[in-house]
Amino acid sequence: MYEKEKRNVIEVTGEGKVTVQPDQAEITLGASTEDLSLMKAQKSNALIISNIKKALNQIGIRDEQIQTVNYSIYPQYEYIEGKQIFKGYKVEHLLHITVKQFQNAGLVVDTAVGHGANNVSGIKFDTSNHNQYYQQALSLAVINAHQKAETIANTLRVQLIRVPISVTENLQPHGGPIPYQTFEFVKSEAVTPIQPGTMDIISTITAKFTYD
């Protein structure tokens, strides 16, 4: 973007990108149970979640890596001939599990499913050094912005003042994790194959330069 103001200003946007290999996985899974009795639905759900946690502990997932992210109770209704008929209650309990070694993500999913999990709503891959890589991307964004400003100045045949008068970081959500596509589980002796690929960590800035 070229912008002329009172002080002869060139405004540009710079982008920096660092491609990395994920080293950890974040999995959201849990159990949904239904019953006419709310107490029975809750007890059944609690038993499944307890079994899942114990099984995950046995394969090396510590309690601090397991966190409840949702616990919901829904009354269930069915409409028959225009009448609302009560069908019971649905209890849903979802866990967020951080897997420090992403290659164990498949084992974690299979273990949970094998112990009653019937809801796997998401698998994301991330890096434990996200902030370090983001700083690298930020540095590249500044360099990119300066290169753009120089290109514009050279084209206009003006002298760019190298130090910008302002630099604004365009903050984004922690947008790096790679979602794993929805899949169905098939009982098998083999561990569910999960491949993370690579992920891009991106930073953008807006910089204003002056010129003579």
C-alpha cells in the first residue's frame, strides 16, 4: 500500500512465516450417555470417564495432561403427532488431553475408545516452542516490510528513511495448530495412524516509513 501524507509516508504490510514440525498433539474426546434417569446417566458417564483416565494413566498420560473442557446435561425430547414427549437425559463429558509426544496420539485415541469414549471431537497438532518460532516469524515480517518499502521507494526514485516511524504488530489468535480430519474408528490390532505433517507459524506487521 502506498500512502502519501504530509510527511511523505509509505505504509506497508510485512509477513513472516516459519514452517515447523509439530511435536505435540491436543486431543478432545469423551463420553455421551443417555438414560431416562438423570442420576443413572450421570453415574454411567462418570464410570466411563474414570475408566478412560485410568487407562490413559497406564500408558503414560499424567493427570495434569487431562482437563475437563465441557460437562453438559441435556433433556431429550421427541415430537410425536405434535406432542412433546420426554425421552430422558443426555450427559456429555469432554476431556482435553495434551500428548507431549505426538506419535502417541493414535495410541491415546485407541485407548480412550477402547475404554468407552464415544466422542472424539478434535485432534490438533502444535509445537511446544510456539513462542520461539513466532519471534522468528515476527523478525521475518519486519524484514519483509522493509524490503517492500525499499521496492516502492526505488520505483518512485525517492530516498527511503530506513528507520520506520511506526511498526504495529497485527495480533492473531494462536493460530497454528493443525486440525486432524474427522475419522471413524475401526476396531483393529493396529494403532490408529495419525500423521501431523508440518505447520506454518505466521506473523504480520504494518510499518510506516518516511522518505525524502
